[in-house]
Amino acid sequence: MSVQPLTAREAYQVLRDIALGFRTMRRLGTKSWPDIYCGQMTVEANGWVVTFYNDCATLDYCDSCYSPDGRAYIFDSMQRYGTDPVELLSTWEHAQLEKLLSAV
């Protein structure tokens, strides 16, 4: 029996919940968002493990998202537009998530 992957929409819901304050995230790793500047940062939020890509201090895309039950969303640069959870965020949600990432 294989585990179904997470859809971009399911991963987006986690990012949205973080942006709206329904989930609290904590950084996994030693470097903060400003310290990374260009690279990946992983956070945990209520059992979900999410890795973001920081491109010159800007939230670029969601590299991966793992649910507590082991399902995963993995970024693929060959996917069509709109399949990255970050692209599904509203402008306000995106800005709020960047602000929260800078603070953890």
C-alpha cells in the first residue's frame, strides 16, 4: 500500500495556517532567514516539516512539505505554474509568511 503524496493545495493550507497564526512554527537548524539570504530554511509547525527557499531575502518557493502522517509535497521545477504552494498564497499571506520566517 503506497502513501499518496501531498497536493500543492494541501501544502498551501499549512502555509496559509502559519501566515494566519493558526499554526506556530519553529526553525529547524542554526541559521535564521536573514543569515541564509540565498538557500533553504526548514521549519516545523504542529508536526508538519516545511522547507522554504530563500532567494536574496525573499520567499521564493516551498521546496518540500512533510505531513505528520508521512505524506510529502516535493518541489519540481518542471511542474506547471500554480503547483507551488507559495504561488497559491495571497499577496498578504505571502508577506506575512516572509515576516514570520524572518522572526523565527
